[in-house]
Amino acid sequence: MNISVIIPTHNRIDELKIALKSVYTQTVLPHEIIIVDDGSSPRVPDDIFNKIPSKINYCLLRNETPQGASKARNRGITKANGEWIAFLDDDDKFKPEKIEIVSDAISNNCDADLFYHIAEIHIVNEGIVYFSRKSTKKKKDPFRELLIINYVGGTPMVVVKKTSLIEVGCFAEDIHSAEDYELWLRMAKNNKKFYLINLPLTECHYMTVVTRRKNLFSNLDSFYQGKKMIEKIYHCDYQKLSLKEKKQYFLHKKMGLIHRLLLTNQWRAAIKEQLRVVLMVPSFYSIIVLLSLCLGTKNVFRLRAWVNWIESGRSKISSKASPTDIRNQIYNT
């Protein structure tokens, strides 16, 4: 099965090399790797592919000035020769068996348009690791449920059929935050079929950082603008949600904001947002999160990892898993 891997990058050459290595050392090699250098300074060197096995096709594209992730990915999609597209951010890594497992899933689910999977989340500075959660329950209305919560995840957790991407118009280039979420919504609304691979196939790395105040406001503004644009595009659909569903959407939206606040060390702002969650949707868990926040940022990530361990008991993906075991972890959602 031909899979092209697209890696957009900007000023992260050291991280890019690690991400790239995780692709060309797969147990089953991809058909193609495309790096889109989105105005890096210095530019990504032409010898970046020196260690690539000869069986893999490769291509380095260059935007002389930064165009943004959506345009970079779209340029990669246009250039790709593979039937399927896998995305990888330049600071993340594929698990060694990802291409092998996804290829097997594609072969056994010919009607699929998109596969999504669990991520292994690394909160780097705190040394905390946990897995993202995905429901395996059959969705009665995939689009409506996706409006409430982005159950698919980000681009590193997705492999998509190229023709399906082109049919819906690829990434919206005027959205600069949550543009991947908007694309999944568009695909779901167009009745594209999503399959869940209930295994962690990508390592996603997050670093809590102290940045300048100007950058903090810029990041938050991008987050709000992305959400506002999605709410505007799908305004009529959001209006059709029940009161209970609107509360659920509010909760998940706040969780995304709080996560972003914690990653940029805006601890007090995160506490205020969590207090709003408790007042709006009171629950034992939301209160525990608030108390954990009061004790420090690291405790929230520890709580998240602990809850994940209790709920799932998942182990890291291993090459010892049999093909049958893997197929049993694929769900039509």
C-alpha cells in the first residue's frame, strides 16, 4: 500500500532529523517522504535525506517565506504520489510499526477514507507520559459527535486517502489554529468513513515553556480565532445541538484552552478557566482537576496520566503483537 509521509517544518532542524529517522526506520517502509521547509532560517539542507534507504522516494520542498502549516501540508499533498497521506509534525515521532499496522488496516478496510489512532503524549519538561483516549463505541452521528469533541485528534494521529482529501478541498488555508479539526469536520459532513486504530502509533511531544508576554497573547489569540472561525463555518450545525451537547462542547473547548495555558505556564489563568468549568459543569473529576491546579501545573499532568492508567491500562505498542491482535483493535466509527 503506497503511503506518502508529509513533514512540514520551520526552524527545528534537530527535531526534524529525529522525526525523519522515525519514518525511514519503520518495520515496513513508506512509499515516499516529503519535507516541506516552510521558510526555515537557515534552510533545511539538501543532504537531509542522506541516510534514507534507497527504496523510499523523497522530496524536499521549500517556501522562501513562512506560509503556515496548512499551506505547507497542502503543497505536500499536491506533490505526493502515494494513495494515502500520513502527516508528521517535525517535533514528533512515529512508532516503529506505524506504517506496517496502517498498511494492514487499509488492506482490510477498503471503504475507509481516514484512519486515526491513539497518541503517546510526552510532557517533556515534567517527564510525564500518558496516552490520548479514544472511544471505540460506534458513533450514531459521526459529524454531530465531532462537533462536540475532536475525537480524531491532530494530524500526526491521522492517515488519509489522498483522493478523499482533494474531494473536500484539503486544509483551509485561512484558518491558522485547529485547521486539522476543521478538515475532519468537513470530511465527516461529506460522509467520509473514519476508522479508529486503537493503538498508540505516534509520540507527540509537548514542552511547557516560558515565553514573552507578547507571544503568549499571540498563541491564545490564534486559539480563539481558530475556534471562532469553526463556530462561524458550522454555526447552523452548532445551533442544532441539544443543551446537554452544548454543555459538553463548552467543557471540551475549555479543556483545550486550559491545556494550552498550562503549556505556556499561565497557571493562574488556567485555574480561573477550570473554576468556570466547575461552575458550569460540576463533577467530581472537574473539582479534582481544580484542586490539582491549585497545587501546581505538574500535578494536573500527573492526574491525567494516573486517570489514563486507571481507565485503559494500555501498554506501549510492541512488535510482538500478532496481526490478529492488531486487527482486533481496528474499529469502524
